[in-house]
Amino acid sequence: MALPIIVTHRTDIFSLAVTDKQILSASGSNALQVHSTTGPDFPLVQTLEAHKVGCHHVVTDEKGLKAVSIGFGGEVLIWECQDEAWFKTKEVALTDVWAIALSADGQYLAGTTQNGHIKVWDLGADEEEIRDHETKGSFGTCIDLSPDGRLIASGHENGNVYIFSTETGRMPFSLSGLVKPVRTVAFSPGGKFLAAAGDSRVIVLYDTSSGEQVASLTGHSAWILSLSWSSTGEYLLSGSFDGKVKVWSIDTRNCVATHSETEKAIWSIKWLPKVGKSEAFATAGASRSISFYREATGG
């Protein structure tokens, strides 16, 4: 069931980030938008003047107390939340970063670079770079950190997917299965699986303990741009360039619902924190709006 469609930006919305009570959206315009997810109509509660030429990624920590956004001009901003209000704490100088992921405790930021490096910074007083993982030099299009912080996964323009250990700095797995640009990678809540997808229009599931490919989910007819796991890991959400959103059962490996409110690209999708028995998620993209759905797993 679709809930209100909230028009929030003048340009494409490229990234969504969620907390237990809010959803943050980033677009090609210079402001981040913050909507409450606790009310029935998802009201706009704050507009954050942020990036002069727009923002392509925004991420939050597990408790919803810290956020990091990165703009098309390359600037990286750190935000903190107090009493459900966000304020910018500082701008940090990180060179050549594209996709970003924030650790659950908000202490570490991981990012991809155009020349294929995967870097990790300690967001303490000096934003010290503590890891620099090298790959085969292909542009890093997407990145994710496992919930326990032990693993980093990155997807690349040449179709490669890598998993690195944050403890040893080594790369236990270079994963096969996608021969075209990877647009999105996402660890399951328990970290057992990594999902990866992109221009091949196939979602590949990997076992993170062995690197083995355990499933291929097919059904999208265009590039897959975003993936998101439900809080229990039972369902995987995927958003596509053709405007379709699919819900997949991990148990049966089947698509259990397809939503197509728009024919425009879905750049970002996110499950919202579960309230009681109700499952809900949000989608955003080239329609310049955020759509909310409830009971998405109902068939």
C-alpha cells in the first residue's frame, strides 16, 4: 500500500538515510531535507543548507546521532543530531571520494575513490586515514560496512566486488558474478550475506564467510541502482532505473512484490525501522519525490 508522496527537492533525489524517527534526503539541490517518519503524513521538519552544487550521498550511524554527506563539489560534511534537530559540526578534507559508508558507532567513515582505492578514516579530532585498500584501479561506485564493522564491501565500474577485513586490512575475497558496473552493495543485518547488483540487472547474493555465490535474483529489466535489507534480513528491497521497486524473499529466493508508481529512475530505497508488525519502506529518485509504502511484503 502506497502512502503519501512527498515532493521535497527541485532536482533528482540521489540518496536516502534513515534513523529511528527520521529520513534524510540528498539531491542535486544545495539542501538536505529531513522528514519525520513517526507521523502519518511524514512532515518536513528541517532543511539543512549543505552543498552548493548538490549532494550524491548521505549516510547515518546506527543510533541516528551522526550523519555524513558528500557533495558533487567533493566537500564532506559531518552532522550531529540533538533533540531530533541536525546541525553541521565541520567540513573535512577528504580527496577524491565518491561513495561513503558510516560505521554503526559513527566513529569510522569508509569511502571509494575514482582510482579504485577503498579508504577508512577515524572521525576523531584529526580525521586520520587508517586504511587504504588497493583494488585493480577501477572506479569505486558503491560501498557498505557490515553491521559488526568487521568487513567492508565495494562495487566497481568494471564489475568487480571486493570484501576487505577492517581488522587485518587484507582482502579475503574478490567476488565474481557481475561483469558490468556494480551500482550497489549491501550487507544483511547479521552480516551473513552480501547483495550486489548493477547494470547486469541481476542481484547476486554472496556468503561472506566463504565468498561463495549462493543465489542470483532476476526480474528487473533495467539497471539496479539501490538495495536495502529489512531489519530481520528476511527481505531484500531493490530499486531500478526503470522506476520499479521489488521486494525479495531471501528464504524462497523469489520476488514477492513489485511496485511501479513511476517510470523514472529510483536512485535510493530504504527500509524504515519496524513498528510493531508493520513493515514500511521509502523510495526516491528522478521523480524528485519520496514515496512511502506499508506492508510491502504482503504479496
